[in-house]
Amino acid sequence: MTSTASTDAAALARLLGRIADSLERIAPPRAATPDFDAADAFVWHPSPAGLAAVPRVNRVEMLLLKGIDRVRDTLVDNTARFAAGLPANNALLWGARGMGKSSLVKAVHAQINAARAGGTPALKLVEIHREDIETLPQLMSLVRPAPYRFVVFCDDLSFDGADTSYKSLKAVLEGGIEGRPDNVIFYATSNRRHLLPRDMMENERSTAINPGEAVEEKVSLSDRFGLWLGFHKCSQDEYLAMVDGYVDHFALPVGDREAVHHDALEWSTTRGSRSGRTAWQFIQELAGRLGRSL
């Protein structure tokens, strides 16, 4: 009987070993511990989980962002306080297309790091794509123990249809058991102030037992951003100031500034909008015509 018991125990051990190997093969790979010293900016990839370093961030210098002085100063102050370990708010940058919402986030990150005192840890910028919002808790667990402070940034954030991933964002911003780590702040840009379309809210109202509560749940997502920074369509003078700023910054050899303004206005008319993006696209056209690189 002893021999039989030993055989059974060995067989059971082999079976458990095979089960453990199988479970390990099908389990998602563990997120690799990132080298945060490799760069000041990263992009989050959930599968396989990890942070990809961005050695050179595609950004516009702060001095070239025109017509957004108030929101610029507000975001700079909020980010500087956060980088210094003081209380700060999550920020939603919402409003007109092409007015520099995402450019401002990247420019503020660069300015704060350039101004930091010697020995102060660099502020890290982590971009998460809209379709990966559900994996925010996984990202939070990765950065929570790190000795750095992080601006987690999502560009063009909005939710449509039956999308319920906004609940992951709500839990991270406020309300979850763990909540947002002390070393993380969340910045998002959106063309919408409330992130969810009106028809989505109205659908919730028509199908819910308590319509008011259903709508409140969705509107409360925006309420979790302490700062709402509005970006509005620029005036003609602000648009031309953007064009002049680019011309001066890149030292483009334009003789007649009035002729440049005329061309810039015609360019904006053909595109149906005046914005920082339109100004930059015109400058690329102008530089190409002049045979100058930017």
C-alpha cells in the first residue's frame, strides 16, 4: 500500500505540475518593470503590458502657442504644484479643434522639467490611447511605486454608444478603493466638455428606472476633473499673431508682411477655420514655397 500511495502521490504531483505550466502559458505576461531613467516621456501599451520610452517628443514650444494665455498659465501653475509634491487637480482641456490642447500639455511638461531645480526628479509624461482606457488600473499599479511624478495624458478622449470603459476612468480619478496614486495626475483633451454625447445621455434617461440618476452618473465623469480649461475659436487678430510668431521664430524671409497676412487669411478661408493648426499648416506651405526647412 505504501508503494501504491507513493505512485499516486507522484502522479498527482506530475498532474499538478502540468496544470501549473498550462496556467502559466495562458496567463497574460507580467508588465516589465520600466526603466524610467531612459526618457521623460512614455507611451503605454497594454498588450504586452509595458511603457515604451519616447526619446524625442513631438512638441511645439510654449512661446508659439498664441491666444490661450489664461488656460496656459492655469495649467502651468497646476502642473508646477503637482511636480513640487503639492495638491493639484486633474485637468480636462476641451473645446475648439486645432487650438493647441494637446500641444499645451506637452509644452507644459517640457517647461516644468526645464525649470526644475538641480536634483529634483524629472516629471514623467505617459500617454495612454483612448482605446486603452480600460487598462488604466494596470498602468496605475505600474507607476504607483516609482520614485517619480507622472502626468498621464489621453488625447481626444470621448465615449460613444454602449462604451462602458469610462467607468474605469471614473474609478481611477476618484471613487475607487485605491483611487489615483499620489504621484499621478490625469490630463485629457476633448472636443466635448462632458465627454459623452447628448444622445447617449438621453438614451440612458429613456431606459433607466431612475432617469435622473443615470444621466448624473455619466455627467459626473467630467466632474472628476478639477480643472475645466476651455479652448475657443480664435479671432482674426489672434490667428495672424500665430502666423507672425511662426514667421519670426523660423526667420522666414518674407518681405511684405501684409501679403503674408493676405495669404494666411485666404488659406484659413479655404479650410473654413482659423486655429493654431491652420496657422501651422499655412507656415509649412509658406516655408515650402520659400525653399526653407523648419
